[in-house]
Amino acid sequence: MRPIEENIETMNGNLRQTARIEPSGVRLMAFLSAHRTEILDREKNNERFIHLYGTGGYWTAFERSACQLCRLFPRSETAVFHFAARPFPVVMASVTDTELSSCTRRLALRTVDPNHKVLRVSALPSGAYERWYGDEIRELL
């Protein structure tokens, strides 16, 4: 698929620019191919952070970060992935750049790099992730 021209609103909402970018889905799959292991290792014991990864006009989170993102944004979109090297499904949640921008004014957002941001949040209550994960993958079982 060829890159397309798209208007992008930055996280602070002030700057608009036109850039040639790949569609969000293409960027997401390329990103997962390159960083899957790193992301899943980061999520193993993650209780207090939401790691967000930019994929065009969306910010995505995986596993425990996805659970936390869904707590902040109950209407966030979720998807389930299967990776050959992992025996269990991986759950992803995403929000638009605009939705994230509205929330970051009241939460501490740290930029690791332009496509990786981290929000510090309260720890998940005991069992919350396991219940959420079970609900998300129930259709697949």
C-alpha cells in the first residue's frame, strides 16, 4: 500500500501539518513486527503505566497498558492478536490522538520518543487485569 498525504494534529493541538504517512494499520503491523518482544516484555509486570505507541492518528496500548487505557477511555477500540511465538492472545486498545490530547492535560504524560508516550496511573486493583483480559478474549474461546 502506498503512503498517503494526511493532515496531522500534534499532541498539543496547536500545529497542523501535511505529511506523507502510511495508513495506521500498515504502520501498526510494521511496528508490531519490529517491536513485539520488547512491548510484551515491558508489559509483563506493568501495573502503574500506560505505554502508548503512535500509529498515525491513533495511540495504541497492549496487554496491561491496554487494560489501563480502557479504564481511562471506556469506549476505546480493542482488538485481539495471535503471534506465532506466543501461546496466548495479545489484547490491544487504541484511542484517537484527539481523545488522548483531552486526557493528558490532567495526567502526567512523558514522551519517550515521538511515537512512544507513557502515562503514570494508579495501580490496577488485584485481579482487574485478569478479569478484563478474560472478557476481551472470551469470543475466541
